[in-house]
Amino acid sequence: MTLITGGSKCGKSSLAEKLLDRYGDNKYYIAAMQPFGEEALAAIDRHRKLRAGKGFVTIERYTGLAELEIPSGSRVLLECMANLCANEMFGESGINDPEERIMRGIGHLRALTEELVIVTNNVGSDGIDYGAETNGYIRALGRINTRLAEAADCVVECVYGIPEVLKGRLLL
């Protein structure tokens, strides 16, 4: 499992896709961004265009990774943990703590996949004090990212398009 983190528009997605380039088939892209608003639709469209011709089967999955069925031995790119965390946290039933549900889902994917690449965001380092709900989200994503980093074989932070390996070895 490889975890890729970094700020906005820093090359995380490109690196994640590149990590799976060496595989021709049996690649799945789990897209967690819900299409709310023009900005989200534009981002989704941009990512689809960037993935075109790379052999990914796209699965739009906003919550419930533990219930997702994919073929055993697959290679999976999950984009993005920040969106998945928000979707799980701010659901129809109100505000929930998403940590255990997400970690169960990651465990499920790890059991099915030959390679799992997870893209996440570094959202807790700007030093701004937000409202209670946003601060709760930042704390939840921080806990999830910490657990993912502990479990990952490789952790990479993208800084201005440059991958900095924090743990393990990057296999390109």
C-alpha cells in the first residue's frame, strides 16, 4: 500500500497514476468526489481526461468501501481520502466519526488488492482556526491519515510536483 499526500494541485494524482502505469489491466480507479457544483464537476472532468487511455476502470464510490466488490488481485487507486472522509462524516444521518468505517473499508480493499495507492490531502497545517465542524473534519482526516501512514509500505509527500519519500521505497 502506498499513501500519497500533499497540498492542493501538487502532483499527487499524476504520481498515483504513474505508480500503476506498469500494469496493463485489472486497474481500478475509485473516485470518491461527489459531483456537487461546477468546481467539482470541472475537477472530475479533468481527472477523467487525465486517466483516459491508461486502462483504469472507474468506480464512483462515495462511501462504504467495505461493501465494494472488485476482483481479487486488482490494482486500485483511491482518490481521494479527504473526499471520502467528508462523505462518510457528513452523511444523511448527520455528523458521524468516519475513522473506523473508513479503516474497515481500507482493510477490505487491502485484502482484495495486489496494490493499493491512496491519495489524500494535507489539510491540517495552515494554522487557521475554523468552526467546530471543519475542525472536527480536520482532526478526523488527520487520525485517518496517521493510521494509513502507519499501515502503508510507502508514504510519499508531493511538494511542488516533487515526490518526497517519507517511508519505504517508491517503486516507479
